[in-house]
Amino acid sequence: MDRYAPKMKNLAPRDIVARSIETEIREGRGIMNPDHQIEHVWIDLRHLPDYVHEVKLKEVASFFKTYVNLDSRTQLCPVRPSNHYHMGGIPTNAFGEVQGSAGQIVPGLFAVGECACASFHGFNRLGTNSLLELLTMGRYVGERVESYLSEKQISAPKGAGEASLALFSSYLAGTGKENVGRVRLDMRDMMTRKVGVFRHEKGVGEAIQELLTFKERAEKTSVSVRDARWNQELLERWELDNLLDNAMTIAQGALLRKESRGAHFREDYPVRSDDFQYHTLVSMTEFGKVTFGKRLIDMSLFEAKGEYSEHFKIIPRKY
Ligand SMILES: Cc1cc2nc3c(=O)[nH]c(=O)nc-3n(C[C@H](O)[C@H](O)[C@H](O)COP(=O)(O)OP(=O)(O)OC[C@H]3O[C@@H](n4cnc5c(N)ncnc54)[C@H](O)[C@@H]3O)c2cc1C
């Protein structure tokens, strides 16, 4: 990281560290892990006192011990980037009330946590801010739902749940030869290579075509146990459809956004552009057929030029 962020080194923002590691691997300085057949770089924690390994980095140190049998106190440890959070999601206001494309509230529909977008993280969530958002918004939204329920007589609409039961019955009835786990792994591998840390027009375009094929393969899967109780494979079959929907909207959103901003990095458009100073709104009613809209970013704080506004000026990212 000396090369990529001379001042902040490993403490540079995660999107920059992720791109730095990926660049090392791409330029042939990665290390191939023989067991997992995955390339990585090394992180050196050997100079840190035992207290840090045993208390501060207890979970990280135990990962290295458990999964690759390495002692972070005395040995170099393997790291590489991995997708672990989704910025964006279901647009909501500060009370978790879901908002439609014109900002109108959808009565009775609430979203909170990682699936929601209450605009805490922009394009680059900072460490620990997800759990902080969960605790804060969980409380706010819980209280709002409680008052909503006390104000209104709510009854489940006729046929509620029938669509989901029919979907799960179709999974249980599947007779195809494809394996759920195999399709998930192949899709994950493709998305990591083509819509991962580095993106460009050609790769993302190919990914969208390949996702159509993955959807066909998903529909040719079958689950080995035809019982809905305690059926992990059935859950993974259902999650596969959810993952495919997310992957398709992410890929199409990445193709549309011809710029780089936070965790979205386009090699063919490596700088940020004010032409894209908005949230991309996506909806998809049929797999692959994505409709786009725009939700403007609230810049009133900047335009107000209040006290300390100087501190919030958008500046080049140098670490
Ligand atoms: C490896 C890793 C490390 C992380 N480290 C940190 C960290 O250090 N600090 C931090 O702030 N954040 C961290 N995060 C992010 C944080 O953990 C997540 O953002 C957070 O757990 C999301 O919580 P959630 O309740 O919104 O969603 P989830 O924890 O994803 O829970 C959603 C639940 O809903 C269930 N579900 C989904 N669909 C349905 C459905 N249709 N019906 C019923 N149930 C459904 C799922 O099975 C799941 O149990 C990390 C994430 C990962 C993956």
C-alpha cells in the first residue's frame, strides 16, 4: 500500500485498498493459494503486540487460524477483496417509509438495514457504519411501524402469501439436471470477474448476457429433497433467484453509470462526473428488462454554504 496510498497505507478507504490489491494480482504480484486456487496478497501483522492479535483482532486472527491454519503473530496472512456490502437499496425516508420514484410514501411499506437506502453511506460505506445504522434506524423504524399499526386497522390482503407458496412449490417440483450450488458458484465467479472491483463496458455487457444464461440454468435446477421443512437447498434455490435479480440490476446500473464513484470503478471512465450526480432508480418486472429513473441527491447542505461547509467541499481523493 506504500505505492498506492503513501500517507494512509492500509488505512486508506476500502475501495482504494481493494483496487490496490486487485492491481497487484492483475500485474502478476499475487500469490496463488494452492488449496483454494485463488490469488491473494499478504497482510503482515507480525509487528503487532500479542494483545492486539488476541483482543483487538481476535476474530480476524481466528479466521486465519481456522480457514488457512496460519498464526497472524508469526506468519504472513492472505487477503483479497470480496463483496460484503451493498450501498443503495430500497429508497426510504428517515423513518424507513419506502418512497416511490417521485418521493411519495408507499403506505404500509417499510424497509430498514442493508436492503434499504436511507442515504447514510453514499457510494462508499465507512467501517462499522452498517451496524450503527441498523441500531439507530431499527429503533426509529420500529417506533414508526408501531404508531402506524396503532393508527390503522390492518388486515392481510386476500391471497397474501399465495404467490410465495406457489413459487416454492415450483422449486420443489423442479426436475432439471442443473445443480443449485454449481449455478451459484459459477454466477458468483463471473460477477466477481466482470462486475467486481474493476468494471468496463465490455465486461459488464458480457455479464448481462451471461446472467440471462444463468437464469435459464437456474430454471433447470432441481432440489434433492422435495420437502419444504428444514430444506437448506430449497432456501438456496430461492436465494439464487434473488441473487440473479440483484446481479442483473447491479450490472445494468454499472453499465449506465459511465463514471467512477466510491466502490463503483469503471476503468473506461476512471473519474467522477457531475453528469451522474443522482441516485439511479431501477425497477425490473421481467428478468433482464430493467427500467431506469433518477432520484436527485439532496445537496441543500452544500448549497446552503453554512458554517464548516468548506470542510465538505468535494476534493480529489489523495491518501
Ligand atoms: C463478512 C462481513 C463483515 C462485516 N463486517 C461489518 C462490520 O465490521 N461493521 C459493520 O457495521 N458492518 C459489517 N458488515 C455489514 C453488516 O454485517 C450487514 O450490513 C448487516 O448484518 C445487515 O443486517 P440486516 O439486518 O440489514 O440484513 P441481514 O443481516 O442480511 O439479515 C436479513 C435477514 O433476512 C432474511 N431474509 C431475506 N429475505 C427474506 C424473506 N423474503 N423472508 C424472510 N426472511 C428473509 C435473511 O435470511 C437474513 O436472515 C459485514 C458484512 C459481512 C458480510
